[in-house]
Amino acid sequence: MWGRMQWTGLWSMMAGFLQAAPIADVDELIRVLGEAGEAGEGDVVELGPGRFELKAPLKVASGVTLRGAGMDQTTLTGEAGWEGNPATLPDPETQREKFDRSGYLIHLEPKGSGITISNLHLTGERLHGAIFGSGNSNLRLDHLKIEDFLYCGIRTYSTTGASIHDCVFIDAGQRWERGKPGVKGGITGGGIFAIWIKDSEIFNNRFLRTKTAPNEHYYGIKGRQGKRLRIHHNTIETNFSIEFPFENDEDVEIDHNVLHGTVSIPKHAGGPVPTSGRTFHIHHNLFQNSYAIEFVRNGVEIDHNLFDFDPANDHGNLISGFGKAAAKGPAVFHNNLVRNPGRGVIWINEPFSNLVVRNNHIKAVTTGTPRKDGLFGFHPESGFPTIVIRDNRIECEGVARPLLRNKESLNAGIENNGLTGVADEDDYANPKADRPQGLLEPLEFACGVDGEVRVEGWSVTPATDAGREE
């Protein structure tokens, strides 16, 4: 007894039809996955190599697998007459009923479960995006090349149990302002743009930008509220690598990524701390932009990262907060290596409390400007009795720099730091203690797609095959 047959190249007999070979014709594809498509629960729709030009979105039903011959062999795109409406961009983000979804290549069945899409090249320079879904669970998107869309690549709402992995995003979105390209302002789309995503995983994806016009850029992973979400082993070469602002996030883990741009996680007044005690855990990443993390957020732990910045590109503080409402914390920054911190290590405009900076090794060299401000800038009304800077190694080479940017910060708990070339070290006691200064253990890890980059202390090298992670 075979039950429901799900062989590569075969559809289920129980669905009432049998496909003995991969689909090679766009008309057959539309018959199967068009508005009144035949594919249903448990069916595998297999596409052969070639280019399939569509005139309307494909509908993928709950439980259906759509699989091509490979991301460099099977292409889905829109035919010349099908264009998304620029007047509806940018979309209203969280107001999904007002959202124009007509310009997406693939529509997932609303609230559909168990959908898989893989091994395809999705492209459409006149379309809003590649995939749209709402209320989906157990979604699997893998081995997709998503290239050249007007706004974003994968666009989801209220997603649970998703796995998005081993995809390549190339110029997968743009910036828009009131229906026109956002040359000087507007809202930017994302390669993955997920609103309300939980119990999900995003890994081994590569995000590339090849276009240079002001509006022709996109964010790597963009979201509004993640819960129990892990983002790991991605290589993201966009100016904002990851953005999760405004909402109440919980247990979002960002680890083992190569990040060329900013991780943005601000929330008014820092936001609530969930019962788990953690909103974001950011660890074992390679950061390469001096404007690395956008704050403020309460319940954050940032540890075991290498922040390695070009001293000629010293435009940012490693952690920056631009708001005005006081944030109560907590946040902890520990066991990180920081080389060439640009403007500084932490600058928070709003009053902040319950911050611990410990066991980091920071090397500041003369930057291109050069920067001379203190490495830590806190609002004068911050909760300084709850701010602790201890057990760090801090070295300024070339231009001496102060540790602090204002006299109020002298009320922070500053102790047992090893200071070299720090201009204001006579202004505070910095009492010694019988504790290690700097990292508590060597920093060694692989990061990026398949662990393609090896971090060993201050050294960053391509990983050998033996050093790559499974």
C-alpha cells in the first residue's frame, strides 16, 4: 500500500491527477497553480529548467510543495504586461487590509500551513515582490534566488514556525516615498520583510546589493516584532543588515552573522522586558560598520562579537540611541572585541539605566577625521549609580581619547579597567580588583553563510573547509 504518493516529479493520485514529468510549459503551471489551480494538500509541483513568464500571481495552497530544478535553472518572472502599481508603495506595513498584494509573483494561501517553495529563481523588476503570505504556519522557503524587485523579496504577516534558509537575495527591494522612488527619503523594503514572526529561523542566506542609485537599496532582514526568532549564519551586505524597531520583541537571537550594516532595534523608552528577561541576544557576529547597533532597547545582551571597523569610515558610534524618553534597561555589553570604534563605543541620547559594560577589549586608533570625543557618551540624567564600566581593556593609540564625554558620567561605577592612552584616567578612581581585565576566554567562531568566515581573536580569514560549520 502506497498511501499518498509524494515522489519527485509525481503528484498525489488521491488528488485526482498524476504528473509523470516536471512541468515545462507556463500554461500547465497556471492550470495547476493559477486562480483555480488543481494542486492541493500533499501535492508536489515540480518545474523543469527554463523561464516561466506569468501574467498574474501563482496561488500556492496549504500543504503544497513548489520546487524548481535549481535557483540557476528555473526562473519565475512576470511577462511584459504585468506591472506592480508604484502608487501603492511603500505599503502600509502593519495595516494588511490596506496592502496592495497584486504585484507579487507568488501568493501563499491565507492561513495555509506546510507550504514549501524551493530551488527557484524569482525575479521581476516591475513587480513589488516575490512572495506574499499572511497567517502562514510551518512555512519552508529554501534555495531561492530572489532578485531585482521594486520593494521587497519575501513579505509575510503573522508567521509561525517558518524556516527561511540557503537563499540568495540580490537587489531585492528599493526605497519609496509616496509612490515615487525614494531618492532623498521614504521607506525602504527588505529582502525578508516579516511582520509579527515567531518560533522561526532564518539562516544561511546571502544578501547582496549591486545597484548604486540612492533609492536602489534595501534592508536585509526587516521586521516588526519577533518572538523566539533566531537569525544566524547569514552574510548581509546591505547598509541596514537587520531592522526590528518599534514593537515588543522577545527572545530574538542574532548570532554568527557577517554584518556589513546596522542592526537596528530601537523602541520608545526601551520597551518592556518579557518574562524570559531578554528581548535580543546579539552574539558571535562580525560587525563591519562603525554605526553598528541602533538603540535603545531594554533586556538586551550583546556579547562575544568582533566589531572590526575601517578607521577611515568613522561616521558612527558602535551603539547609538537617538530618542528622548528615558529607558530603564537593563542591557549588558560584555566579552566583545572592538577595533577602531569610530565616534565612540556607546552614545545614547536618552537617559539610560542599568547598563553593564564589562570584560571587553577595545582598541581605538587615530581615525580619518580624527575623532577625539570620549568613548562613552551618556545623557546627564542617566541612572549613573546603575551604570557600570568594569574589567575592560581599553587602549587608545595615536590620538589619546577620554573614556567619558561629560562630567556627569563620572558618577558611573568605573573600576578595574586596564587603560592605555586614555586622556581622562585621572578624573576617576578606577580601583583595581582581583578580577581579569578584558575577555574571559579567547574569541573564536565561524560566521556567515555556512560559517564561511573565521574569527580568531582580532584575525578575520576565510574559513577552510575543515573550519566551516554544518
